[in-house]
Amino acid sequence: MTRGRIAFPGCLVVAAALTGPLIAQEPDPGVGSALEQCSLRWTPLEADTRSVTNRDVTGAHVTVLSGRYLWTCGTATMEADSAIKRDGPRQVELLGAVVYEDSIRTLQSERLLYFQLSDFIIAEENVELVRLTDRSTLIGPRVEFLRAVSGVDAVTTAPDRPSVTFYPTNTESPEPFLIESDLAIFAGEDEARFYGDAVIDRTDLNARADSALLTRADGLGALWGEPWIEAEGIRMEGDSIRFVSENQELEEIHAIGNGYVSGERFEVEAELIDIDLSNREVEQVQAHGEGMSRALSGSHELRGDSIRFAMYAGQIDTAYAFGGAVAVQRDSSWVPPPAPEPATADSAAAGTDTTEVAAEEDGSTEGDEPAADEEPQEIELATDGSANWARGDTIVAIFERSESPVADSAPAPDPFMRQLLVDGNASAFYRMVRDSTMSTRPSLNYIVARRIQVNFEAGEPTGVEGEHAIGAYLEPREVFGTPSPADSAAAADSAAVADSAAVADSAAVADSTGAAAAGDSLGVPRDTSDVRPDSTTAPPDTVAAPPDTLRRRVMSGAAPALRPRRSC
């Protein structure tokens, strides 16, 4: 009997109709051996489904399925419009309206790859992932994660700048953070990490950083890489920033390293800055750490090893400075004395350059600029009347609070100080007008004591008290009946004008007399060779220019801003 042989072309496809579920081959020990292995099963969800199986170049089966199928593997389920199952690499590719769900997440996309050996999943094209524990969502072009199994860290990675909605707590209706970054990672069930130009927004805050971390369990957020955060009317910068928002509202903000905070009514600069908030208002600001801490509020400047602000209704209530404390109140209305008169011709011939002399007196030369990384200079305590100041081991400043609310569009008024207490190695310099009927110029007060108390009204000092004190007290000249330098200068100018007018009148009379004599042809003309008084001679300068006017001009006005703002 001769056996017949049937020859099949090499490209012939063997098709088999699938009438029931097929069991995939068990994966070989390898990458997924430590995981909870599962048997991958699939079941048609529609009546009109088809499948075709063939072999690839390695001889492994490749099955193409059209129509929606439900795929199951442990607690994970997947479905799609079509699928390709490759037995060689133990891989399933789902295409079209993909829906995935396991014990911690759900996902929708247009394409999904599932690797059986490693339990690794890649979803691409219009991916939207929802974390079941907190309803946080991730939307982007690509997501990667491991199938949720016991003993495996549930990490979800999303490159290509996804958008994330992150809920800080699992309350009924919390307000989420909206985050964008180059790379986002859901780590476990409570944590989210963001890398590369991270942008974090919520109605009560806006933040930017190179990288960020958010957690659900304790409401902690961390920013690093040139970070800044704006919240509740303040802006904070630093080497890194941490904040706490456990109960949907911002509760704490901390700047760690090179800290800077600016608000509507204050600025603070220190190595470490801590801010406490309550009911969406700043309640306390603390500045401390290595180096000097510095704060500005209106015309007031405060320095010390550490500084603390207590605030009420958005206004500074009390300020504390500890360790080498210095408080300065600058007078923005103070006008520096006039500059010296221009150099005379003799001094110009001698080659004297007044500009160079002034620069030498000031200790500076043209082109000198402070280095960007220089430490803040020691504060200059002027005694020329441009500022009030106090220093000691500890300073406590108590401010008056405005009872009437300020419109949002109106600028914040400068805070009025009510009382200043200086304790330990205390000294102070203050100006005050004692009797405006006798002089509008203030008296000058310098005091050294163990403890000093300065009282204010409407922001101006009205009295200085000291314990075990010594000092000096200077009244204006006019209080004692002596004209002030300004009055003396005005009187000298009036006298000079009067003398010039008298001389001019005398010269006019002499001219008319001479003209009459010249008109008499028989008479002898008057001798006009007499020298007339020189009416153009300037009166002597009775007001000498005060020394060191360049330094005084530097000290005038309000204190400069501590630091320029980082760009958005």
C-alpha cells in the first residue's frame, strides 16, 4: 500500500475556530518566578468573535483574535477590541478601547502590552489611569507598571510629561493637586513623585520645582531644584521646600537652605524659614539657622540670629529677634543735606577732582560692584537723623493692628509700631519732636542701658525709658533761642540782597550827578576815576556742607528689597 503525501505551501495558515477558553503555557522560571504566577485565560464577550493561529519564525504559536475578549490573570482583568497573543515571548498585545483593572488601579488606553513572565504592563496612546485608593488620576501618552500582586511594590511610571490629579487625603470631597512634569511615578498606594520641571497647582497654592514629592498618609509635599511656592498671599523660595496639607488646607511651609519669603507686609531671609498657617491665613513666621536672619516690614528692618513673627488677620502683631538683635526704622521723608559747593577755579587749576575725592572718602571706586555670593553686609546704624535704631541681645516689637479692612486693590499700609523692648546690652538712637511750637525739628536721643523701652504713637517715638541707663540728649538750637543753620543762611541771604540793592541805588545816584556835571560846558567835569564798591561780591558762605554726604544719601529712604524674585 502506497502512502499518500500531502504537501502544504510554506505560507499556508492553519486556522482553528475557538469554541472555548484556551489555557496558556506556564511561564518558565525566570524574571517572574518571584511573583505570584497566574494562568492567563480569555473568554469572548461578544457572539461574533474570531481567532486565527499560526507560527512565527521560531515555531512558536501566534494567535490573532478579533472582537472583544475578557482576559484574566489573578486579580487583573483586561479587555479590548482585538488582541495578539504570542506564545514565544509570553506576551499579549491588546488593541482598541483597552480597559484594564487590578486590585489598586483601573486604566483605559488604545494599546496595551502584557508580559506574562515579568507581570509587566505597558499602556500607550490616550492613557488614563485611576488609582482606586484615592481616585488620583494620571493622563498621558504612556504608562508602565507591574500587575498588582502581594509582596510587590505597586509602582506606576508615566514618562513624556503626563498630567496628574492627586488627592492628598481620602475624604469625601477633597480638593486635589494638579501636577505636570516630565516624569510621574505613583509609588505604592500613598505616594507620588515628579521629576523634570514639575508644576503643582491648587486653588490655595502654586508651586514650581525641578522635582517634587506628594504623600497621602501625612499630607506631606516636598520640592527641590530651584523651588518656589505661592500660597495665601506669600511666596517662598529656598534650596528645598516642604509643606503639609493634611486636611485639605495648607498648614505648614518650610524653606530649607537659603530661604526667602515675601508677603504683602513683610520680607524674610534666613537659612531656615518655617511658616504656620491656620484658616488659610499666616499665623507665625520663624527664621533661624546658620548666619544672620533678616526681616523687612515697611520702613522697619529687623535682624538677629533668629526671628519670629506672630501674626493676626494677616497683620504683624509681634516680632521677636534673638541673639545680636538689631531693629531699624528708616525715615522715607528724610532729605539729605545739600551737596558741597562746586570747586573754585583755583582748586580746578590745582587738578583737584571733587568726584574722586568724594569717592575716596566713601571708600569706593568706579566699577566696584558687590559679588553675587557675598554675605549680607553689617547694618549701618546712622546717627545723622535718617533712622531710628535699637540693638541688644533680645528685641520685642509690638505693632498696632488696623481695625478697618484694606481693599484687595489697595497697597498694604506700613505697620505702626506701638512699643519696642530691648533687653541685654541695649542701646538705642531715636528722634522725636518734643514741642512743635518751638521747633519742628526733632531732638536726638542716644541711650545705653541694661533694658530699654521705646513707646510710639502713630508710628513715631514719644518716649524712651532705660534701666541703669546713661546717654546723650540733643535739642535743636531754636529751642534755646539760637537760630538754626537754615534760618542763619536765610538771614544771610536776605542781608546780601539788601546790601546789593543799596549799592545799586548809590551807583545810580552817582551816575545821574556825573551826567549833569558833564552837561555844563563851563564847569570842570567830575573825576570819575574813583573806584565804585563791587556790588557783585558774594557774601561769605555761612552754611558749611556737612561731612560724609555721600554716606548719608545711601542711608535715605526705605530699606531695599532683600532679594529679586525668581522667574516663573
